[in-house]
Amino acid sequence: MRPPIASLVVLLLVVAALTVIGLDGIQSERIPQAVLNGEQQIAADTALSVRTTIDAEASAVRRTASAYPATSTSAPATALKALTSARKAVLGSALLDPRTGRLLAAGGKPVPLAGVDVAKTASGHGAILPRLVTSGGTRHLVYFARVTLPAQQEDANQDQNQTSNRADRQWLLAVCESLPTLTTYGDGRTAEVLDASGTALATTTRGTASPTAADSGLPAAAAHAASGSGRDTDASGSMLGGTAGTRRTVAGWAQVASTTGPGDTDRLGLVVLTSRAVPAITTAADYSRFALEAAGALAALALLLGLALHFLVQRPLLRLYLSANRLARGATEDGPATLEELYRPVPVHGFGELARIGRALESLRRQLLGESGPQEFPARRGPGYRALAVVCVVVVACWAVPMIFLLNRADTTSAVPAPVLADQQARTEVATNRIRQSLDQSYTDLSDAAARLPGTSRAAQSDVLRRVLADHKQYRSLYLLDRSGDITLRVGDTPLRTLVHVPAGGGITTVNTSGRIPAIAAYAQVRAAKGKAPAAGVVLFGEIDVKALNSILARPKLGSVWVTNDDNKVLAASVGYRAFQSLPDSGLTRLARATQGAPGTAGTATSAVLDSSSGPSVDAAAPLAQSGPTARLGWHVVTAEPAAALQIPAVQAEQRTMLAGILGLTLGAACLGWLHVVVIRPLRSVAVLVERLAGGDRRTVLHPVNHDEVGSVTRSLELIRQALAERGRAARSGHAAGSSRPLLENTLQR
């Protein structure tokens, strides 16, 4: 009996303490932490875009060098022209002898290699990482790749199939390009790429940057913070800059380094810095007083309930336990002391079941003394201890329900600061740009493969497609279609397509409208070259693995991300989804439709705070395509981040207030339910049995179920039942008078 009551008091006091701890620590700063976190994530997203661009360019240079069909008689100038003619971003290029560093051929602007040890750079077997160099006061990137040439024949008349004793030769290709172009999202935001010393290498601004955003100390501080994290990590952070009036600069920094082991950008020491001025909050919110009041009310309720249960349940039950033991001793033991126990009336304490048991025990005491016979008890009874438990739950609910549903409610329209909403929209646009770049790159790679197909045999075409599939992991299947739409050549997995058509031109499309997996594909025309044999088909399709798109979407603190088609059906997502399902909320669908502009326009991104079943949600949507091969798709990227996941004081206060109410109600109901199971319900059963026993039922054996106070009362009642049954059998055999006479004589002697 004591553990449930003590647990109820202790646990409610713990909830009161947690309420103070949880709510007292919430204070609204002039610049909310959610704004700082948002700027940090925007910097990290921008750094990811820069890293992806550099990695893709380095891989493309190495792939081009590896696929170049060099011969033992290839001239360096001819090879260099073939290696770089298709690359529009090349500023300058060079072919070098990797052993001596001698320049063999050059094109465009001179490649600044003054500080590069060519022999050391070309040594080894792994990929050569890009270098950051200076040319004319401007910083550029130099990408390297090895070009392997077959060994020269020692004798012109030597059999070509004979194995040469000389090893293959190599050239070192060096390609100089500008730093990737930064794309900045969010009005008034400035983005910079810094080197390890904090010098700005590239700067872009969207809209008009606030004067406070041009904080001269931020680049050096960002470079210093990044250097403390190591050069081969993707560390990020946020900072506060200068103040001008009611606005203050918020900055985020992130390293341009690989997240999954060594990468092409690890040694560059590049850091992305983003900044913009945001309005400071003028009204501060302090929840400490509310926390103390709520905790004090719960502590008072806990003590009140503990005292009520102690005086209404615990003490009466202990007295009943002592009275039952006293009657059992008087009924089973001989002697004046035990007989005296039977002459002490049983006090009736409490109400409900305990009062019923007390009255029945008093009737049994009188029956043991022969003063009365069996007694019937009324069937209709008043409220019992079950009603007391319900009242206690209601008392706890009077504190918990307002905490859950009424107090500290966050206003959906004003709880989320405007900069946080703007950051969600900007991050959605960044995610849209990553998806667009990935699809555009898939189309470019497929177009390059399609250009290599004409003029080769079918076996060579299959070999080209296999190499493309091995080099580009985003494809799950590559196949050629003839003019009737039949597949004439395929590598990779079985195509998912259900739409049989031969489109004109090239781009990105979907080739199914139902099924378990959305089939997104890039396609390009295979044009017949003059004087060369045609390819096996007229259109090359590359089905893109939707898992590759899903992996791009997931970003920290961006929430759930979906890619939808022009009918707002889900094609890819960062969370679990069913292909071609609708968005999980109608508000998200309306938000996606709001991004659609007038016919022929690209549309604009939008954001809003929407109500959901789990509370307010910060949502945004952006059109996927503005130009390029995806422009005609009409796809969207939609994001939804629960406001509870953001460090917004009003939302935190609401969530923690609700949590305190839920904990208080749950723990209070659990302890009172425990009391009902171990005390109240057994008492109800004992009350029924003792009334039957007092009414003359001597056959029903009373078995104690638990080893507690109620079980002890049950054992005492069983002893009383046995004594009454024995006396009943003695009375029927004619010995009742003899047995009662000594009892009366002893009474008179006393």
C-alpha cells in the first residue's frame, strides 16, 4: 500500500522539478539561436555545392584523360587539343613530362605551375588532387590527370602482337580553371569563398547587401574557426557580426571538405562564408515565473494527494488489518487474553470498501460470541475507493490538461521569426539547385556517351555503355531505342519504363507513371556521323537510380524533402514514401502549386508556416527547373521542418509545457492505477467475501492472493471462517451448549 502512494508523491515532485528546469532555461535572445543555426546550415549547403562542383570537375578531367585513345605516336599538341576541346571552362592547359617536368604542349593561358613539383605530384598510383594556384593576382584551380600512352616499338618491323619489353609512357595533364561560380539564395545575403588565410577568392551577393553584412572581421574569424577544426573535415559554425540600428549581421561558415574520407577538396583549405543582416528581437520572453508557479501548484497537489490517501486509505486499512488479526487470534486461540480480544468492538474507519469490511467484521465478532446470527447486508452501496482514485486522477488532470492544451500556446503566425522562414526557403532553393545540377550532369554525361556511339561496331557500343555505367553510378540502366520504340541494346538492370515512345531532342523525363519505383531518365539523340556506320538505335536512354536523388535530398535540419512532378506526385524524397503518392499534407500541395508562375515562366520559391498534427511546421517549395534539360518538367522541391526541431523559444516553451503536462498526467494515472490494482481492487473482492461470510456462507474458502495488508486480512478472515464452521458443526452434533457454557462462566468470573 505504501509504495504506490509514496511513488505518486515523489514522481509528481520530480515532474515539478523538471518543469522548472525545462522552462526556466528558455530565454529569447535578441538574435534567436534558430537564425544562427539556419545561417550555419546555409553555409554548409553552399559549401556542399562548391565541393560537389570541384569533385565533378576533377572526376571529369581524369575520366577524359583515361578514355583518350592515345597511341605510341600521338603528338602532345594534338592530344592536348583533343583532351580540352570539349571543356568550355578551361583557362589554360598543359601536357608535362612527369619525370622531368618539361612542358610538352600548352594551350590557352599559361598554367601557373611555379610552386608545383611535377615529379612528386605525378608519383604514386592514386588520383592527383587539385591545387589552388595564383595567376596574375587571381586564384585558380589546377586539375591533374595522367594520360597513358602505349610503349613505343623498338623496331618499326616488329610484330604488333609481340609483347614489348618497354613500359607504357605517361603524360601529366594540367587544366587551369576558375573557382566554381557561387550561387547565393536569400535577399540581402552575401556568400564568399575564402582561402586558409581568410582572403576572399570569390564573392556574390543577392539583392542589396546591408552595410552591416560587410563586416571586415568575419572572414578572418571564419578562417580561424575553420583552421581549428582541421582541413579534412566538413566542420561548420555561426557567428555574430556588427550591429546597425535594430539590425545585426548573422554569419555562417563551413569548410569545403569531404564528409566521407579523403576527397579532392581536402587540401585546398577553402571555406565558405555567408552573411546577412537580420532584425533583432526587441521583446524578450522569460518563462521562469511561469515555471515556478506551475511547479509550485503541482508540488502542492502532490502533497495534498499524498495526505488524502494516507488518511483515507493507508491508516484505515492498517487499523482494519490489526482488527482482523485480533479477531483471528480470539477465534483460534484459548485463554483470557485472546477471549478479551473478542469483546472489543471492531471500529469502522473510512468509507466504501473499508467501512463495509469493518461492519462485516463487527458482525463476525458478535457471531463468534454467540450474540447474533448471520446478517445480511444491503446490495446498494455508496461510492468506494475506486471513486476516490478517479477523483485523484481528475485533480492531477486539472493541472495537466491546461498544461497540455491551453498554456504557453505558440501563435503559428508569429512564433517563427521571419528570418527562420526565409532561411528555410533559401535552403529549399539550394536543395533544388543540387537536384537540378545532378540531373543536368546526368544529361551531359549521356550526351557525351551518345556522341561516341556512331561509327563503331555493336560490341564497341556495348563497351562504351558499360564504361559509362561503371563511371556514373547514378544510372541503373542504359539502353538504345530504335524508331519503333523497341530496345535494341541494353546494359545494366531491366528497364522500368512503361511508356513506349521515341522523343525528339534530349532532356530529362519520366518513363513510367505507376509502379513501385519512379523511373526518371535522361535521353539524348544518337546522330549518325557522315561517312560512319549508324548506331544500333536513334535515342539513348539512361534510367537514373532514384536512390541517387534521395541521397542528395537529405540535409541536416532541413526536415523532410520531396521532389514532385507537375501533378504534385512524389518522385523522390529524403524520407520513406510510396511512388507517385500525393504529398502528406494538403497545405504542402497548395504551397507547391503557389510556386507555379504564369505560363512560360519559371515560377518563384515560396514559404509559409503551416499547422500540422504535430504542431507548426516551417515549409517551403521551389520550382526545380529554370533552364536547361529539366526546364519543361514542371517539377518542384518541397520541404517541411517541424518548428519543434528549431530552437525557437515560443515553440520550445509550448513543447516543454505540453511535455510536463503529459508526464504529470501519465505518472499520476500510473501510480493511481497501481494503487487500484494492488489495494482497491483486492479490497472490493475482500468486501464481497466478508459480507458473504457474515451472511452465513461457511463453504467458500478465502485464499490470500498477495502478501500485503489485504492478504493478511484475507488470511485472518479464513481463520474466522474455519472457527465459525467448526462451531456450526459442533452445534449440529449437540455440543454447542457445552462449549459455550465455559465461555460464559469465564466471562462472569472476569
